[in-house]
Amino acid sequence: MEKNIIPFVICIHNDDCEDLEPLKIYQTLPDDSAAKDGYIRVIDESGEDYLYPKNYFILFKFPERVEQEILAAYNINHNQQNQNQLH
């Protein structure tokens, strides 16, 4: 059984977009329609997914173990941010 692959990208520039940090790893979501137009759906610093030009990123396939670690770190960070907003 093939496992779902969670693609990641590394931001290489952001053209002054406040919700992207160069050299940071971001998770992507599939969006075939956007890909046809040269865009990629990325979960950015706001925690929401938005379309960005593909040339802002380097597509990168991490080993599965590394992907799991990145997702775990993202979930911990996201949960901490949510708790801080409640206080």
C-alpha cells in the first residue's frame, strides 16, 4: 500500500510578501488547477493556505522520517500559537 506523500517546499524569495520567510520550509496542498497556471498552494505564516508563484520555492522531497518530524514540529508550534491567542 502506497503511503500519502506530503510535499514540502523551501521558500527562496518572497517579493516582500509578509506571510513567507525565505529559507523556510512550507507544507503544500494539492491544487492541480493552480499548478497549471504556475502557482502552488502553500500553508504560509498565517497558518492558512494561499496560492503563490511556483518560482518563489524549491520543491523538495524529504525522507519520510524527516517529513514526520517537520509535521510534528509544525503541529507543536501551531498548537502553541493557538494557546497564546486564547490568553
